[in-house]
Amino acid sequence: MTDHGIDDRQEHLEQGVGTTPVTQDGHGAAHPGPGSTAVAGTHADHGQGSHDAGQMTGHDAGQMTGHAAGHRAGHAAGHGAGHDRHAGHSVAMFRDKFWISLALTIPVLIWSHDVQMWLGYQAPQFPGSEWIAAALGTAVFVYGGVVFLRGAAGELADRKPGMMTLISLAITVAFVTSLASTFGYFQVEIWWELSTLITIMLLGHWLEMRSIAQARG
């Protein structure tokens, strides 16, 4: 019996040792270790985060691009609307009108009674010299001021009075007053003011048009 009992115990131990690895392997296959779970979770979280980041980046980039395009379009539209009063105008036109008007304005200043009195000199007198200021002032109004009169007509037709309307109003009042004064209806002669105002306005618009042309390349 002793030998038989010893043999049974050895057989039982051998069976136990042989079945232990199977049990451990089966348990490992059914229940993965903490390390495997952590790695899988990390990859899953990384994939989800990359997807969210890509989606947010694409959305933000598209929104920013659309906003920038809209801003440029609005700026271009506003810029074009702000310079409609220069439609049909050119840098050369304002330049030529300025120089010719300036050449006509200088004699108006020289033979103006107010300027002679202020500066204390006597302009040369000859037959017809009393008409120099009126004749050349009218020429400046017709030649140099017509661009402002046309611009004012366009603004009033669109029911959007602006700078051209203000300039036209000023030079028209000055012209009518000076003309009436020449024929003895007023004692105020402002031919020199009319000519100077138109010449200065032409200079300002010439410089403005040149700046716009340079900005547009």
C-alpha cells in the first residue's frame, strides 16, 4: 500500500504540473494583460485625437480662407465704390488741366485789384487790361472746372452728392459773383479766388489719381 500510495501521489503531481500551463495559457488568451489594454487604448485615443485635430484644422482653415476672401472682396468693392467719382478720369488729364489752369491763373493774380492792393504794386495798364482777370478767370472756369461740373452732374443723377458737388457749388457761386461784379452788379471781384480754387482742386485730384495709379501698379 505504501508503494501504491506513493505512485498515486506522483501521478497526481504530474497531472497537476502538466495541466497548470494549459490553465495559465487559456487564462492569458481569455484575459489580456494590463499592458495590452493600455497599448490598445493609447492607439485608439491617438487615432480619435488625430481625426478630431484634422477635422478642426480643416474647418478652421476653410473658415479663415473664406473670411479672408470675403474681406478682400468687400475691400475691393468698397475701394471701387469710393472712387466712382474718378470714373473716366486719368492722371494725364488732371495733370494737363492743372498746368494750363496754373498758367492762366498767374495773370489773373497779377491783374487782380485785390492782390495789387495787398502787395502794393501796380500792374501794367494797356487797352483791355481791365478784362484780363475776367477773361482768363472764365477760361479757367470753363476748361479746368468742367471736370467738377460733370462729376457733380453724375453725383446728383445718382442722388449721391459728394465732393464733386461741393466743389462745383463753390466755383459756380464764385464765377457768377465775379461775372456780376465785372458788369457792375457787385463791388466784390473774386476772379483770382475762383481761378486759384480750381487750380488747387485740380492739383489735389491729380496727386490723388497718381497715388491710386501707383497703388494699382
